[in-house]
Amino acid sequence: MRKLNVAIWAETRKIRKSKIFIITFIVFTFIPLMMGLMMYLFQHPELAEKLGIIGTKAQMFGDNDWVGYLSLVNQANASIGLIGFGFVTAWIFGSEHAGHTMKDILALPVSRNIILAAKFIVSFAWCMLLSLVLLFVSTTIGLLIGIDGWSDTLFSDFVVRFIVSALLTLLLASPVAYIAGLSRGYFAAIGFVVFTMILAQFSGVLGFGPFFPWAIPGLYAVASDAEGMVLFTSSYIVLILTFVSFYLLTLRWWNNADHH
Amino acid sequence: MDEVIRTEKLTKKYGSFTAVSEISLNVRKGEIYGFLGLNGAGKTTTIRMLLGMIKPCSGSAYINGKKVSPGDTELGRNTGYLVEIPYSYPELTVSENLEIFRKLRLLQDKTAVDKVMEKLNLTQYANRKASHLSLGNSQRLGLAKALIHNPQILILDEPANGLDPAGIFEIRELIKDLASNHGVTVFISSHILGEISRFATRIGIINDGVLIQEINTPELEILCKKRLIVNTENNADAKSILENSNIIAGINNQNQLEITDEKLILNPGVVATLLVNSNLPPSMLFVSEEDLESYFLRTIGVKN
């Protein structure tokens, strides 16, 4: 346990001092700010018309109430989370290669398995923090601009869905970590994240979204009863199996690949 | 355990290319083993196999009698290493980088970072970001990471890269001190024989992945070619005179006489007397010794 704590400390230290850490928080603050601005403009179409920013007929937030707003926040959490979490994971696992520091962590008294576990734990913590920032900022903005239709039950249901959706997205970290190792950097891993996001859209259209791991968090967040968008127990099993199998593949790669 | 590092027919192939071919060597406790070769000769691949970073295709490496396997934490405990160009976490300062490795090496001594910075003259750069270090100081930081836990085995891949002459001297003295006064076993690669021969106790020369020669450093001088160089007013006549006395002499590209007979190299007076008595006194006569770089290049077949 001491070794894991040490490895977590080391990983935390590395990311805390990196510019990318701050940048991700700025992005995850900026997005709900923009959503809040849009919501405000929908509430005040005369202002939007005067500014010529967006069409006043758009009904992005449903009835411009908390139901519509929180639903969009949930969708944002799933889609931005998929990219954002993927980016964070790609950076945590790929930067050791890109920065040529990988060799320094391969022959230590702390095993590679523990360092790998620490990297996953730290990336999960980082991603959850980003989600919490998104949750906090979007809620605060919603309250500040005075959206109608607030209810405690609605909000608590939203928070549960929001957190579970983020946790489901986290399970998609292991394939990114594997690609980052395999490609010895973060570019291919980020490319992989974008590619899977596109595939997730197609999977929804083609109707196999509930069984396509990268579409599952999004479908959970949307919570629609429409055909092809309902999740099954097997959907969650697919997602968990994806995480476990790619975690094991990453572990195998760290332990058995030639590290040049 | 006297034999600290040992390899048995260590081989690494990439497709049809053989990077390292059946290298068998051993390094004893307290020895400084210089691993010499040109760029691409297979030095780094061998070092990475010693550290479990690359899996050999065949053969094995042993550290302290234990077979090296990927991620062996015991190996990590006793060994300090620097492989190729050292890189550090660019956004962290020198001391923060070292603190990470103090923790990852499970060191309780909180002064370890300060001590190693002092040892490598890095104290004044303690709060400087690694990305702002000069090449020489980056190299020192890499060495500091390798030395922070006072390892009993040091595996260093071209540690003098980027260092100025004073830095090279400091590192050389440090390594000599570690080996002779603290019993540290050092395996150090280089492509400069002249440098490595100053402190290595034994030298292995690798070329095209093959260990072609192992020499105890004191033997190097014997192996370097010596020649007796003679110059007279008429070297063609002098050559004939010498040949009449059964002395074989060649003419080098500077039109000087060159004699390789070991007995005459030890007694050049014999040649001088013979030429003086033949009214062709030498205007120049000296023993030329091949330098270490020439010896190295000749050994690997780059230079005749």
C-alpha cells in the first residue's frame, strides 16, 4: 500500500505542475459558462436578436427550464467527458513516452503494475474533478441566471445521473491508455478518442449503440426511451469488460513490450 | 557474490537485423567496466536488456546472480541507471524531480535530495525548472537520479554526453571514488576509448552487436602498436642498408622509414649505429605509439 501511495503522490506531483492540468479546468469551466450564456439568451430572445448571436427560434434547452438545461448539462458531461477524459488519459500515459521519461520509471523498487495502477487512479481523480467543476459551474450559472422550474428532486436525480455518467465514461480510459503505450505518445491516443466518438454517433444511428462501449455513457446520460437508445444490463457488462480487458492489455504491454 | 553483472549469450534481433549477438561478459564487484562501441554498435540495447527494459531473443542477463526480468523491483532497489540522453519532467524543478525519485526509490532519508544535488553541483539549480537546464546540467540531473539511493550497481550509458571538460573530470573522479572507496560496481558505456581508459578497470569493445575484445586496461598500452620512425637524407638508401642487415623497414606516407620489430623499438640505438656507420646518420629517430582512438578504430576495423 505504501508503494501505491508513493506512486500516486508522484503522479499527482507530475500533473499538478503541468500546464495541461490548469488548461483542462479552464476548458471545463468555459463550457458551462457558454451553456449558461446561451440559456440566458434563450430566456431573453430580444437581447439575442439585438446581438445577432443565435437564432431565437432554437429550442436547445427544451422549454428553457431546469429540465432542459440539466438534460443538456448531462449530455455535455457525456460528450465532453468522452473527449476530455480521453485527453487526460492520453496525456497521463502518453507524456512519459513523449517526454522520454518512461525509461526512468521502469526499473524502480515500485513495480510497473503499481505505477500503472497509480496512473489510472490519478487520471480517474483528475477526470472526476473536471466533472465536478462542470457540475458546480453549470449549476451555479443556472441559479445565477434564474432558470425556471427548479426542484430538489429534479436536481438530485440529475446529480446521480451526472455522476454515474461520468463514472461510465471513466471506464473508457483503459483503451486510451493502451493506445498511448502502443503508439508511445499521446497523439495516436487522442486520435483514437476522436475516432471512437465519431463511431459512437454512427453506432447510435445504426442501432447498436447500447452495445458499443463508447456510446453507452452518452445513451445513459440522454436517458431516452427511443428505440436503439435503451441500455440493458448487458450494456454495462460490455463496458466493464472493455475496461478490464484493455487494463490487462495495458498491463501486459508495460511488462512485456520492449521499451526503447 | 563476486560476479555482479553477467550476461550469457545475450542476443537481440529485430527482424533480420541483429542488434546484439551472443554477448557474454561479467563484471566483478567494485570493477568499472567500460563498454565501448560506435553509435549503433549495440551498447544501449545491451544496457536496456541488463535493466529489463528490452527482452532478449535468447541468452540471459544476471544481476547479483539473479536473472533479470522486466519490472524486477529488487533490481530497481540495488541499481542506479542512466540510459541515453537523460530527460526529466520539464515543468518540475531540479529538486522536485529528485524528490519524485527519492519517494519512488522508497528512501526514508529526506536529506537524500540535498545530498545528491551537492554531490553533483546542482544545489544552485535546485529551484530551476528542468526545461530550463543546460544540456550539461540535464546530464547531471540524470546522474543525480541514478545516484540518489547510493546504489551498489551503476549502469551508465554515455554519462559524459554534454558535459564540459571540467564536468567530465568531476564525473570521472566521482565514479572512481564510488568504485574504489565504496565498492560500487560500474558498467559504463562510451564511444571514446581515450576517456574510458582513464578510469575503467576493464574494457569490452562491441561492434555491430558483437563483443569483439575484452581487455584489462593496463594491457591497453601493450596492445597499442608502436613503430620506430627514422628519417635520413636518403631514406631509399637507408632502407637498403637496413635490409642488408636483415632489418625490415617500410616507408610510410610521409616518406619516413618505419620499423615495427619489437626488439629494435626497445633498442633504437642499434638502427642509429648502423646508419651512422654507413655515413647516413638519422636526422630524426623516435618511437611512435598508436593512440587509443586509433587502436579502437583499428580493432573494430574502421582503420588499418
